[in-house]
Amino acid sequence: MKLVIYKEKLISMLKKLSIYLIGLLPLALIAGPLIAEIFLFLLFIFFLYFLFKEKKFFLFDNRLFKVFLIFWFYLVTVSFFAPEKLVSLKSSFFYLRFGIYTISILYFLNSVKEHLNIIYLLYKFTLIFVIFDSFIQIFYGSDIFGLKPNSIDLMRISGPFGDKFVLGSFLQKILPVFIYFILKNYEKIKKLKWDDLVIIALSFVIIYRSGDRAALGLILLFSLIFFIIYKPLRKRILLVSLIFLVMSAIITFHNPKIFKRVFVDTIGQFKGQYYDKFLDKDISETKLNFMIFSFHHQSHFTTAFRMFLDKPIQGHGLKMFRYKCEKFAFRPEKKVNTSFGDSQEYYGCSTHPHNTYFQLLSEAGIIGFLTIFVIFLYIFYRVVSLIIKNKNPLNPKYALLIALFINLWPIIPTGNFFNNWLSMLYFIPISYYLFENKYNSLEKIV
């Protein structure tokens, strides 16, 4: 009898520990992708134990996971034809783990009744820590760990991420999930906590102050759609917006260079700032009278598109942009000096094209591109449907749907789509959205 009780306690402890691992994932991502990978691997080990113990193999028997498997198999196949096979296969083969991690998270979300309260608090304390740490860096030049961003006059801040400017991107992807938890609480207690609203507002301020213009644009797009869909919360949204504007004004007075970077330089780069000679008709690559985001972004996009035209069906293989970009880079017909007084033989080379869809075209071909783009179009259809005829304007899962929408928004510079750290952030809202839909019980899914 004691042995049975001990086993039951052990099972309960493992499941609750798994919920803590899920809730601590954003904090682990701050520490680095390795820590997050360890957390997810432990979660997977626990899941395997319960999977065989409870024989719930049907969790893998559903259309969504099968579509993911087909996409994964295609990426692996493409990698076999890449010029650097091992590099490409390392990225494509292990991409499978994100699908398995998602199933693992879904299992434990369904297994522990009070999981949302635990994860909500862990997310809340993580955001408080990031906000506090970032404000310390804003006013003192380094954060509580002594980390300093590699930025002149703190034009950009990185908070606890050190020399990596991913603070804005991190908050932009985690904040909608936190808002989902807030809305889940709202379903129970019928009110919004004032401290949650302050956290949201200050997170917006930090995204602005981080200097990450893409993250700011995406979170503002999220806010606009959220405002349209969640009609009963519009007064609270306006209050959060007011706090954001006031605090951002104070931050701007403290360091006016951030306003210049976010607004003045952004407009200037569209006009060809520092690279205006490349707009001349006899040199211009696009024959447009403006740059697509900036000269460097534009040259990355055009290089990726030429790579796609070279191998339109299967692409060049994952992570091959960095190896093949020189061959397809933009080479001006004559030597052109920038406003900095320098010139290069070619432009458009980097580790990735800085746009999800151009990356998919160049590295995974039209099939890889269409797989993700069709998903985006479906989400776009769902969002538009909510805007037109929303019968449940307070459904928490809509926040996750909007999060997925902005994460796949095509007209924006992005990070490497297959980057481990970024992929984990992409799959977090997917896990909770599936929990609210297909995987809202542990019964067999037909």
C-alpha cells in the first residue's frame, strides 16, 4: 500500500515539475538556448516515461503532427542535396524535436489541473525581472549582472541578453502568451489586475527602448488587432497605451537617439540613407525609387530571390544562404562609394536573408515556402473572420492566434527561421493554442 502511495506521489511530483519546466522556459531562454534545450529535453524524458506507462500513443495520431512530419521529412530530403550536407542536416534533422516538444508540453498541460496559475506566475516574474534589469541598464549603462550592450551611447539596450540585441524580439513573442494567461484569469475572477496592466505597458516601453524596430512594429500590429477584436477591453487597452506613451516620452527625453533610430533613421533608410547613390537608375538593382526597409535588407532579399530562381523547387538546403550568397550577391555595374566613403565588390551576404519567406524560398524552395505561407494565409483568414464576426470577444485563445499571425507576418525583417532559440519562441504560443483547440483533452483524437 505504501509503495502504491509512493508511486502516486512520484508521478504527481514529476508532472508538477514538468509544469515548472514549461513555465520557466522563457527564463531559460534568457540564460541561453542550451539551458532551454536542457529543460525541454528533461520534459521530453518525463513525457516518454508517461507515454509508455499510460500507452497514449494516439497523441501522435493526428493531422497536424502528420503535416509537421511531412514538412520535416521534406527539409531533411532537401538537406541531402545541399553543398554542405552535414551543416544542413544538423539543422533540418533535429528540427523534429520541436514537434515532439510541443506534444510533450500539451500532454503535461492536460495532466495538471492548476498548471495555468503556476505558469502565469512564472511568466509574470520573468517579465518583471527583464523589465527591472532593462531599466537598470537604461539609466546606469549596465544591467544588474554588469552586462553592457555593444552600442554607442546606449542607442540600443539588450538587458540580460548581453551583447545580443534580441531583447525586443523576446518580449514581442512572450508578451502575447502572458496576455493569454491574463485573459484566462479574467475568465475566473472577471477583472484585470492593475499590476498585469503595468507589466504589459512597461514591456512595450522596453521593446521601444531596445531599438528593435521590427519587434516594435509587430507588437503594435498585435495591439491594433487585439484592440479591434477584444471590444470589452478597449478602455484598459487605451490605459495601457497611455502609460506606454508617457513612459516612452520620458525615455526619449533621457536619450533622444532612440527616437532617431526608431523613426528618423527608419524613414531615412527607406529613402536610401547613406546608400542613396544605389537608387540611380543605371545602378539600382530594383529600379525602385526607394529601398525595401534598407539597402542591406534589400540586397539580402534580392540575393535570396536569385538563389530561389537558381533552384526553385527544392532550394539550396537549410543554412546554405551563408555558403551560397556570394555567388548570387548584388554586384554593381560600376564602383559606387557610400556616404561613409567605402565601396564593396558585392552586397547581400549574411548568415540568413533576414526574412522568413525569402529564407524559405532560397533554402527550402517553393514547397517549403508554400507550406509556411499557406499556414499564414489560414491564420490570416481566421483573424479576418474574428474581426468581421466575433461572437466571443473575450476568448483567451484569440490572443494566441494573433501572436501566431504576427510571428508569420511576411512584410518585416526577421531572424533566422530555423534558429534554435527563435524556433523555441515560435513553438511556445503554438503549444498553448493547440491546447485550447485540438488537444484540450487526453481522449483519443479522431
